[in-house]
Amino acid sequence: MALTTDHVDSGRAKRLEERRVLAGTMVGTTIEWYDFFIYAQAAGLVLAGLYFAPLGSDNPALAQLVAWASIGISFLFRPLGAIVAGHLGDRLGRKAMLVLTLVMMGAATALIGVLPTYSQIGVAAPLLLILLRILQGFSAGGEWGGAALMSVEHAPANRRGFFGAYPQIGVPSGLILATGVMLIVTSSMSEEALLAWGWRIPFLVSVLLIIIGYVIRQAVTESPVFLEIQERKKESAAPLRDLFKNNARQVILTALIFIANNAAGYLLIAFFASYATKPAELGGLGMERSPVLVASTVAAVFWLAATMFGGILSDKIGRIRTFQIGYVWIFLWAIPMFLLIDTKNVIWFAVALLVLAIGLGLSYGPQAALYAEMFPANVRYSGVSIGYALGAILGGAFAPLIAQLLLDETGWSPSIGIYIMVLAAISFGAVSMVKETRGIPLGVSHHD
């Protein structure tokens, strides 16, 4: 009877720890991406005039292009964050990096919330803004890999897709939170108050969120695979050197697999709302802001559900097949989506985003499990983090900027859809080059 009782207690403890891991990865990632997305949305709505004013005095469109470019600049520093966090994560553990990246991201976001504007301190304002944006990018580069591995390495072999979907849903959850806060702020005050001080509120909210995330992540134990590495003393003396010597192909493939999802995702995160609400003379559709933000929030909820479904589906039919379905979906929807958006009808705008969100979820839910299964344990943090960061540069970093340039040059929004179709074809080809990984052992004995 004692053995049975011990077995039951052990099972309960294991389930409790699994719930802590899932909560820690999801909540922490949600907060990280809230911070990241608040900037992206503010760049589309208010930052151009506040920080890049001289560029906009004669050419408002140029100021908006520079604001979009400031989103992309941070992505260039993601690989550096991924290299540093990946190297330390492979040597010191997943948990320490998760806590550190969370605090770094929150500090940068809160400082943006108190940063003086161009009219107050001149050229120092955009320079400091870009510096804080770089710090956000550095932090984001190390965040995803740690969260993904904590969830997948704690998962039963047959449920890695499901467990790995939890840090993935942090992205749409962060978008829901960011869009919801922005909606409350923009709808509760005048345009003058918003530009004067109201836009700072979403950035300062990050302080409270970081405290919550820190407490939750501190309660999570270290990844069992990392502990196994420590126990067997098989930790590499130079994980990065080993990674690029033995797993360069996997790094390249992980980057290419991600580009279409990340580019299309950043259109949903930042570009669509800006395009829909800007006045016609600035190249927008002139739609009312609040209904557009509501539609974007609903789309983010669909993205969340589709991401979880994508992770679960990948446990049933495989990671590769799930990705392929998602990218075919995005490819086929890319042009019809813009035709609906251009009707200037908020219902069709919502439909366009909701259908896109399904393809985004199917090509994002399985990602954590697939990437973890593609790399051996001793370089896994570095591999998934660097691949993810490079994919983000090639995909989402300048997607809003490229979309704006295509729109300005062609005057035809479906040209942006063609751009997304090309990326979807590349990502489909890259994921099709990977041998199905579902069920591969994740311990230190696993090498591709």
C-alpha cells in the first residue's frame, strides 16, 4: 500500500510540476510579447509623430516608414541575444535565462514609457528609443528558446506538440493583451490626450506584468534534460562551436521554416490596424480605430486557439504535415485577404484576419516541438534560439516596412499578398526538407 501511495503522490507531484511549467512558459512569454507588441502597435499609431517628427514635417509617410524600420532594427539584435542566452542556457540552465530575459524586456519597455519625446529633448529622443528597442530585441532573442525548451523537455514524448504550444500561445496572448490595453487607452481619451501622455500607459503597465511573470517563473524547476546533461557531465565546453560545426543545416532550416509565419504574423500584429485606420491621404483606408482594434483582438483569439490546435494536431499527424497545411492555407489566402480588407468594411476586415489566424496557428503551434526535436540536447538552446532569431530577421523584422513600401510603390495592396505567398512557398519547401521528428528521444543520447 505504501508503494501505491508513493506512486500516487509522485504522479500528483509530476502533474503539479507540469502545470507550473506550462503556466510559467505561457505567462512569461505572454508578458515578453506584450512588451514587444506594444511597441509595434505604438509605432503604427503614435510614435512616428512623437519621435521622428523632423522627417514628418514635409513627408508624413517617410516618418511612418522610419517608425516601421525601428521595429525591424531590434530584430537585428535578436541573434546576439540568442547567442548569449543560448550559450549560457546550454551551460547554466534554461530557468536562469528565462528569468533574466523577462526582467530585461520589462525594464526596456517601462523606460520607453517615461522617455521624453523629440519636442522635449531633440535628437536624443529617437536615439534613446532605438537603444531601448535594441535591448528589447536582445531580450526577445533569448526568450523564446528557453520557454520552448522548458515546456517540450518537461513533456511526455507523445504530448510534446501540446506542451510546446503553450509558449507559442504566448504570442497571440501577448497580442490580445497589447491590443486590449491599447483599445482601452485609445477609446477612453481624446486624440490630444493620447498623444500628450496616454500612449505611455501601455508601456508602464509592463512593470506590474513583469512582477507577476517573475514570481511565476521562479516557481518552475530546471529542465530535466538539462539536469541530465549536468549529471552525466556531457555538457560541451563550446556549445556554439559544436552547433555550427555539426548542426548548421538545422539552423538554416529552422530559420527558413519560420520566415513566412513571422512575416504574416507581424502584418496581423502591426500593419493591418495601421493600414486600416490611417487617412486616405496617407495611404490608408480611413476606418474607425476602435472597431479595427476590436477585430484585431478577436483575430488574436482565433490565432491562440489555432496555435493550440496546431500543437495538438502535430502530436496526431506529425509536425511536418501540420506545418505544410498551415503554409498552404496562408499561400491560398494571401491575396483574397487584402481584397476583403480593401472593402473598408470592418466585418470583412475581421473575416480576413480570422482566416489568416488559422493558417498562422497551424504553422506556429508545432514549432517548439519540431525545433527541440531537430537538435541534440547539448546545443539545443543555442540551436533553436539562433534559428528562431534568424528566421525573425528574414521574416517579420521588416515585414511592415516592406508592406508599406509595396503599397506606396504599387498602390495595390494585393502586392503585399504576393510577397507573403513567396515567403510561404519558401517556408513550405524548407519544412518539407526535414524528416519527421515526432517521437525522437530528447535526452543527451539524441544526436541528429
